[in-house]
Amino acid sequence: MHSSSACPFAAALLLAKPLYAVPTPQGSSQALANPDFGPIVSESPYYSDYNGTTPPFPGNYTQPVFPTAKGPPGPDDLLFQNLAGAEWAIYNFYQFGVDTFNESAFVEAGYPNTTYQRIIEIRDNEAGHARLFEESISNTSTKPAQCKYKFGITTPVAFLAAHTIVEISSMAFLTGLILQAKLDSSKAALVAVAETESRHEAWGLIDIWQQSPFGGPVDTAFPYANEILDTTKVFIIPGSCPAGNPTYPVPSQTLPSLSYAQNSTTLLPGSPITFAFSNPANQPKFEDGKTYYAVYFHGLLNITEPFDTKTYASKVPPEFEAKGLFLAVIADAPGAPTIDSVVAGPLVIVEQPVEINSGIL
């Protein structure tokens, strides 16, 4: 972590960046059904250079877009409804950062004087993702709107740590959603957005954490993407989603959330770990006499370790390279071969820097 002095040339560049007007909502959100309404992704520079602090388009609309045509849903409508639900949470996370902090807050915390501007730029990118996912849902299905969210973050360091977790988790669920996509165009869109998230992640690793941006030859693919999406529901304020929004996500297993006892592990390969189930209202029910396993995903591999249903003890696989992202689940079969075999999780474990998981928050 380091601070950097203000650079007059950099400041001049920032001031020279265009400030785009936000399209003002006119009536209901139904105008969003027209793909030509508002800035067009990859044509307009708006989703890179809006540069304002008020919510950008389409984040200034708060109601779902209802079907404008009759007929069956598009082949990947459900996928993009789920993805839009996740994206609204991510976009709002960055808008929260823009609203809560300023350039001085990050500089005083020891971060580069460009940090706040980069958060604004990422927020703009995420608004573009929200618009892209809306447009990917056919006019025979509802396009979900944002809910209201609470992130529980009060410091710049906690926000930046969460940024790293958000971005690397996004990369994992986007690649996982490719397994659900039916159309080649949908698969290409998911890869393209995941590539953008990897740029966001690389910025944080280099500028914020002074880490190598490289996470090994292969990033982590997780086959059960909806289980990651399910974990984002903890940020939604109950009852805040607008009437008519699709259920999010579908399907939802509502699995017990998985965490760990912080004094039990370094989270590095080979370390012991004692899991915990953080929601007292949703605890796992382990059957007597049945064997359960801790299954860890990294890169394109998964490795199964023993799991003690009494003490919740396990071990981080020593075979893994200490790079990138690990994902852990509790399953009733080695390798968690099916989505129904997963009984709790997933737990996101960031290896670069590993302190992000607990020590700096």
C-alpha cells in the first residue's frame, strides 16, 4: 500500500475528461425496452467516460421493464435475468463507493490519487454491463430492476478489499454461466464481460495491493454459478425489490452460507481450516452415519478433502498453487459431481493477497 503525490498533468487529464449528461427518466422504465434508447454499449463512450457521481444510465431507472411482446421466452432469458440481478448488486456496490468516499479519502488511506477515479470508471463499466444484460433479455420476458442494498462497509480499505473479492468472484460465475448458455452469442458475451472484470481485478492487484496481476495459467471456473449468485442476496435489503421483478436467482438452493473461524487457518494451501455456518437461521443438517466432504475448486480442478461434521474441520488442498481464487463447498459426494450434491457454500477464498479475506477488513 502506498500513497502518491498529486500530479498536475494527471489532474489536468482528469479535468479534461468529458462529463456526459445522464438521460433523464421520462415516465416509466418501459422506455428501456427500446435498445436504441440511451447510450449504446460499445458505440457511446458514456460507459467509460460518464465521470459523474450521480447514478449513470440505466442506474437512474428503478422499475422493471415488462414484456412488450407475447410469446415464449428467449433461449437464454433466464440466464440473463439472473445475471442482471447480480449485476445490479455489483453496479450498486460501486455506486455506493462513489457516494461514500472521495479522492481525499483514498489518498489519506495511503492509496494512489487516481483510486477514486478508477472506482468511477469501473462503476461506469458496470452500468454498461447492466444495460447489455437488459438488452440480452427478449421482449417476451421481464427485465429486472435494481433493488436496494446494504454493504456494511465504512472504510476505504474495506471497500477496496471487497472490490477484489467482487471482481474475482464475477470472473468465476461468468465462466460458470457459460455452461448454462444455449446460444453461442450468449457464451461470447459472457466471455467478453469476464475479460472486462479481469481488467478491473488486475488494476486493483497492481495499483492497490502491489501484487502481481497474474493468477496462474487458468482462472477458476465454478460449475454451479447460481450458488455464487445466491450469496449476493445477503446485500439486498429485504422487501426492497420492486414489484414485478423476477425471482433471483432461479433456481435457488438457498444453501447455508459458508465461512471459517479466522484463527483456524492461513487459507494457504495445506493449511488446516475450521468452517463455520454464519447464518443461524440456515444451518446444515448432516445425517448421522453419512460421509460429507469439503470440495475445493481452483483453476479447472477440484480436490476433495475430509470434512468433520462435528468440528467442521478440514484442510486446504496442499496441491493447489497459491494464486488467484479458491472456492470451497461442503458436499455429500467426492468432487461435488452434481449441483444437488452441494449442501453448503460456496466460500470464496482469495489468495492474492490472502490478507483480503480477513486481516485487513
